Amino acid sequence: MRVAQKPVSVPAEPTFTRPERVLAYMVASTIGLSILAIVAILIGYGTGVNTGAGIWQIVDLLPGVGLPIGFVLIIVLLVLNAVRRTRAAKGAGK
């Protein structure tokens, strides 16, 4: 005798929308560039380069601007993700 089995529901893979992917790449590039600038500053100070002239002024400014922007973008990404999940949960409950 064969017993009928219930189909096992497999959770769907998370699908990321285009704005979420764009924001994720923006976060990664902004924070990555800021970290590279910090490493360049440390190497520059270690080798005795005059960091007050030329391109070094921009490199010195980059982490101070890039890290806060990256943090704000992370918060925006989290909010977008939470809104998408909330809408998906409401749609699944109907």
C-alpha cells in the first residue's frame, strides 16, 4: 500500500532586484576604494612621501568622504531589502 506524501516546499532562492544589485556594487566599490586609499596613505607615510602636495591631497580626503557614503548606502540597501521581504511575505500570506 502506498501512502500519499505531501510535497515538500523548498524555500525559493532569494532574488535580488536590479537596484539592490547596483547598490551592493556601489557599497563595495566605495568602501573598497576608501580602504585602498587608507593603505596608500599608510604606505606613503611609511616611505616618507610628501603627502601634502599633488594627488595625495585627494587620497587623504577619500576615506573621509567614501566611508560615510558607503555606510549610508549600506543602510539604504538594508531598508530596500526589508521592504522587499515584507512585500513578499504579505504576498505569500494571501
